[in-house]
Amino acid sequence: MVGSQQTATTAPSFLNSLMLACAVVLGAITWTIVLCLAVRSGARIFARPMWQIWTQALTAAVMIYFAAKLAFRLFG
């Protein structure tokens, strides 16, 4: 099931769910700070072409990682 917190080794618990919720909130706060700093600095860093190249390369690498992980899970 997509979004399931169950794994083969541990049973779901309130503490696991709480830790996941805290991680999501912390990630949102982190991105808020990054974006606010970008706006404050005039977005000089994020306006450069290399920023877009690196972010797209990183996104592609993450997508390839998850695709390979899925392929190994399905066929391995």
C-alpha cells in the first residue's frame, strides 16, 4: 500500500507515526527557511543556470535510484 508505514521487521506504533510526522514538519520548516533566504538574498544563487542543472541532475539521480530499487524488488 502506498504510504504504509509497515515494514517486515517492525510493527507500526504511535511513536513511529509521531517520528514520521515530526520529520515531515521539520522538512517543511527547512524548505521554508531556504526559500525565505533565497527571496531575501534576491535569489541570486537560484537564478544561475548551474543551479537549475544541478537540481535537475539531483532529481534525475533520485528518480533513477527509486526506479532501480523498484526493479530489484520486482525482478530480484
